[in-house]
Amino acid sequence: MAEQITINILGKEYSIKSDVEEDYAKQIAECLNQKVEEVLKTTKTVATLNILVLAAMNIANDYFQVKKLNEELITMIETRSGNLTSYIDSQI
């Protein structure tokens, strides 16, 4: 059931409805705020929308890097487990 949660992004409070726990939603907002701070350190833009778009792009980049690493790990595990299964079968 969706609950009303208040989060703070860029110093502004937002009231949202979410199925996640309040602490988790606040962690997500804090992650966004950290990315915004990173953008602010490296750009001269002051437009809030531009800052949020750049932060979102950074978050998406992080997501795709982790997703690629996850896919590589899954492939490696599948290969190794297949090799192990073949080895075990050959020993029987």
C-alpha cells in the first residue's frame, strides 16, 4: 500500500506516494542529492532542470555500468558451473 513520504531534493521538500519504506526513499533522495553536488562541482550551470538532468545522466551511467558488470558475472558463473558440471559428469 502506497504511503505518503516527504523527501528533500535540492533543498526543496517533496511529498510523494510510494510503496517503498520511508528510509529507503530517503536514501534514494540522498543519492540524487549527492549526484547533484557532483554536477555542481563540475559545471557552471545554475538551472535546476539542467542540474537534475545531468545528475540523472550520471545515475543512468552508473546503473548501466553495474548492469554490464552483473551480466559479465552471470556469464562467468554460467560458464564455470557448466565446466564444473562437465568435469563431475566425466568423473562418474
